[in-house]
Amino acid sequence: MRSAHQAWSITLDRLDAYVDALAAALDRGDIALVPAFRIPHDLPPLPATCAGRAREVERRHTALQHQVREQLLAASQRLSRTRPPTAPQRPAARRLEIHA
């Protein structure tokens, strides 16, 4: 049986690699291709010996989340400026006058 420190060290190694993969995918523009990271269901409580590293990995991941959000917002704004109207323009209504 692994100790809590060993279990967290392995998980943090994997999470660190995941954050690296996210950063690389973001640089390439294909972030959607990176599968979600799954925390092991049987992970014990975080030992104090791993807390500093866990905070650093969390800080890197949070920074990437902000970068993704900013890029999505910028892309959305670019699309809204270049996208044609979604509804076709209707011709102006004409008035029909009947004189009897």
C-alpha cells in the first residue's frame, strides 16, 4: 500500500504533465483535444509535505484557465465583428394605396 505522500506525488506528477499538455495545446490552438484530468477516487487527504507543490500546480492551472477564458472572449469578439447577420434582411414594407 502506498503512503499518502507517494500517492499525491504520483498524482501531482500526472497533474503537472497534464498542465504542460494544456499549455502546449493552447499554444497550438487545439485545447479541445486534451482530455479532462481525473483525480483518483481513492486519493487520501493531502499531506503537508505535498501542499506547496499542490499549490504551485494549482496556480499554473488557474493561470491557464484565465488564458483560455481570454482567448475565448477574444475569438468571440472577432467572430461577432465578422459574422454576417443571422436573420435575412427583409425589404422595407410598402404601402398599398387603393383609390376607388
